[in-house]
Amino acid sequence: MTAAVAAGHPATVEAGVEILEAGGSAADVAVAASLASCVAETLMTGLLGGGHAIYYEAASGRAENLDCFVVMPGLGAERREGELLELDVPFGAELIHYAVGIASCGVPGVPAGLDELWRRHGRLEWPRLVAPALRLAGSGAELTPAHASCLQMLAPVMTMNEGARIYSPQGTLLPAGSRLEQPGLVRALELVADEGAASTYTGSIARALLGLMEERGGLVTAADLEAYEAEWSEPIAVDYLGACFHTRGGLSGLPETLPRVPPLAGLEEGERAVRLARLLEGSGGDRLGDTTNITVVDGDGNACVLTTSLGLGSGDFLPGLDLHLNSMLGEADLIRGALEPGDRMDSMMAPSVVLRDGAMELAIGAAGGTRLRSALIEVAAGVLDEGLPAGEAVGRPRLHAADGRVQLEPGFSNATIAALEQNGFEVRVWPAQHHFFGGVSLVTPNDAAGDPRRSGAAARVPSPTR
């Protein structure tokens, strides 16, 4: 087994490679890479967000899901409705409505999730896992073209309050290729290295978060933070092409959809597109999803797939620490019925591991909000059904179907467009590849790929001798 890591930013991958070369397990690599993503990919994720992971232990052949998603706040406080800031975010040719502000922030779960991964499956010392992200915070991360494009769309949120200093330091938005300077993250990561994940729940970061909640009218309480726990559970196992697809349910919809994925190998492009559009039409609308995914396989065959997100981000940053708060309570797609304080919010995230005859065949995860399921299925089918190399499966044009409309990336033929229209779909062709269509990272036993739509990257690493 060749060790590999794939993620949404080259710096995230570099952090993972460093830990792989140091002999870290898949869990160690996922932790270090995730912390690095909280520096390099702050338009997509952050330490005060939430996530889901799956961990496959090769020696036992067992896969487990880890829920470190956001929890509804308000424990120990009088029930009240927080005031949300309503705004419209330009997304392609459309304006998408969102609700942000400090009252949109739920109880964060990423630090607790990273701690659980490390304690259960890690090999290296905790400070060693924080070190790559800490160095990156000190030097600043490159703002990649995909992230710069995202910043253009998210500017109304990212430049609120303390964010203006980070993303618009001279009064204009940072361009692609510039250095993303977030000096407060150095102090934040020093606290994470010294105090561990507990810093966010009972330590220095917790005190800063609760101070901001009190100052601006947020809902997260000390009781919320103290009560938070990441939770392990059994994955849902679904047969796909004779292999066992281990994933999670909830809003992901993946366990219900996979058995209905039609055979795609050998189909003409138009027929393939029509079949996928019919299958995926109910997979959700066009809301922006700011999420990132990390996929790791170590030299022993252990795999970890970790998906994290801030939502859009609340527009509030911890003073002196440059940590952006999540906006999950303002994400309409995630609010399904009334939630009480302490209730776990649901998610569309679907980190997955595919096993065949007891061996790992694919580790895969995706970002993309309501397009996450479409992206993951199209890429997984490309590898497992159509036999494509990882990079080709991730890079080829995607489609997303919802409410009778099919969104297409450029690269589909005119005949395919005509076939979709003849089958009753309204077709919209985008002018270029776009992170609207999700961000997939995957690792196979001999290949790996990150998504160019998110400036993703991947690297394979010879296993060190331990």
C-alpha cells in the first residue's frame, strides 16, 4: 500500500505529507492536515466549524464514523431567538440568500473531532501534529486562484468586522497569488498545541469565544462548550458494484441513492448524462457550500476521510486569534424541524470508504453543500464503474440536477445538451469549471487526486521504515 493524501489546498497536502513521512497514522495525518486547512483554507473551513469523518482500520477491517458536527446552543440559558443578519451572496448569475451574524454560530465540533481521531488512532505526539499548521500561520498561506474566486463571491461576509483586515487589508480584496496573513492564528494554534482541543471548550479559546458571545449577543454558552463531545458510530454499509460502500446517512442521501446508480461503463456521453440527471434530480438546490475534504491512506492501509465546514461563516472573528465563527444556524438546508439546545444538527457530509473482499478499494469525500452527493457519486462511479484514473475521474466535467434544471460544466457535447433537453430538462452551461460543482478528494491503493475546482492537490508517499 502506497501512502497518500489528497485535499483542497497544496499547503494542506504538504502538512499531511510531512506527518506521513514522520511515520504518522492516517489519523495523525488527517489531524495535521485539517489544522493546516484551518490556515490555508479559511474561506472553506476553520477550527470553530463542524465535520464528519470515517476511519478504516486495516488490521481489524473495521470502519467507524465520527460525528464532530455543530450542536444547537443554549444550554443553561433562557431560550431566546438571536438576531440574524440577512444578506444576498452573488453566486454565478444568481443572488443566494443567507443569514449570518453571531447568532448563526452553533457549538463548534472540529477540535473535539481531531482530538478523538488522535486519541483513538494516533501515533505521534499532539504538538507534532500542530507544528505544520503553526509554521504555515507564521509564514502565511498562498491564496490560490480558486480561493480568490471564492473570496470575490463571499466578500460581504468575509470582510465583516475583523475580516476586513484579513481579506481586504488595503481596502481591496486580496488577489490570487497573494499571501493570506492571519497573525492571530499563530496564537490560536499555540494554544491548541499547549492546551489541546480543550482550549476550545474549557480553556483560552473558550474564554475568548464566550466573551465575544456576550459582547455581540450570541447564543453559545459555557455549558454548551463543556457538554460537547464528538461521537463514534457504525457506518451505513451499502452494496455498489459488488463492493461495500461504507458511509453515513442523514441529509447526505447517499445510502438511498447508491443502490439506484445505473451502470455507466460504456455508455455514450448523452445517455450517461441523462441517467445521472434523472438519478440526481432530487439532490438539492443551488446554495453555496463552503466546505473542505481531506482523504488519507497510510502505509499500513488505514484510511481516514474528514470533511469540515464553517458554513458560510458568521462574519465574526475572535479578536487576537483570527478564528472565524461558523454560521450553521443560518444554513436553511440544514434546519429540518425545531432543534433544542444540545441537539446535533444534521449534515450533507458523506466521507466514505469502499471495501472489496476485505481490502480498501477507495477512500473518498466531497465538499459542496447541496452538490456534495452529485460530485461524490459521479467521481466514485468514474473510478469504480468506468475504470478511470483518479485524476481523470475528479477532473472531468460534472453535472448537477435539481428542480428540472441541469447545470453543466463546460466540456459536454452539444449532442448531450440536446439529449438532456429532449428529456425535459432545462440546461444551463457554465462558462468554466467552478467550485459550485463540489470539491472531491480521493485515494485508491495506487492513485490519489484533489479537485482542481478548489485548487486541490494530492501526493503519494513511500512508507517510512518504523
